[in-house]
Amino acid sequence: MALLHPEVFERVRGMRERLPRLAHLHPWWGEGAAVPLLDTTNTTDTTAAGSWSPGSGSDIAVVMFTSGTTGPSKGVAVSHRAVRTNAAQFGECHHIGAESVVLTHLPIVSPMHMNAAVRVGACQVLCPSPDIVASVRRADAHRATHYYSLPVRLLSLCIRDSPWRR
């Protein structure tokens, strides 16, 4: 399954025939949109509800791309077992439970916290705005118990003369 930003969704949809194992392809809309989060009318999947199988633990769940800090960015195949194990470990360490409200300030470095939240059915709030102040306000408005953002953005909250501090 791929849940993608609308611009990326259009590019991937254009090469869908080259991705035979991609069963579900959905666009994601930002805040204030008048359309639902998942638009199931844009999928070619005809599988009956409830018949999807996640495959074995060693099957590839996702290909994550490195940042390219030591050379060109590389795709890394990650198994279902690794995603599940990481979600369990991360959720345990960060105390993410079903009652948690996890705010994700997009873009993200890694989906670990999001996977941990999905695993336990926690509420997830996404903030696509690049403004860190807007993300903190959104976290406050939703009474977030967990807040995740890029390290450089978090650092800007700690610097006395940062333009982000108010």
C-alpha cells in the first residue's frame, strides 16, 4: 500500500503498471481539504474487503531511502518482521499506547513513531506546515502526548535567538 502526497501520487499512478505488487494506491490530502483522507475510488484493487494478507515476516514491506550522507541515496528493503519489531520496540520505549495522541510534524526522518502508533491504534495528527510554531500550536490544540519533528526544527526551539521562539 502507498499513501502519498497528491503530487507524488500522480507520478506513481502514472507508472502503476510497472508496480504489479502494489495493491493499494491512495492520495493523501492536507489540512482543510474537502475530500476524505483516503479516496478509495482511485484504486484499481478489486479484492473483497477483509481478504488482504500481509504476507510472511520475511517478505518486503517497504523500501526506505537513505539520506545519502555517505554517498548517493540508496533504497533499503525492510521486511514486515522488521517493521513490526521496530514499531513494538519504539512504542514501548516512547510509551505510545492506545490512549496516546501522536503529532507528526511533516516531513519525517523515519516512520518509526507512526508505525508504533498504528500498532496500538493511537490517534495520529499530521502537520504539513513547515512552520514549527504552527506545529506546536496544533499539538497543543489536539492535546498531543507525543510530538515528533525534524531534529533541526527541534533545535530551533532551543536556541535563544531563533526566529522561531516567541
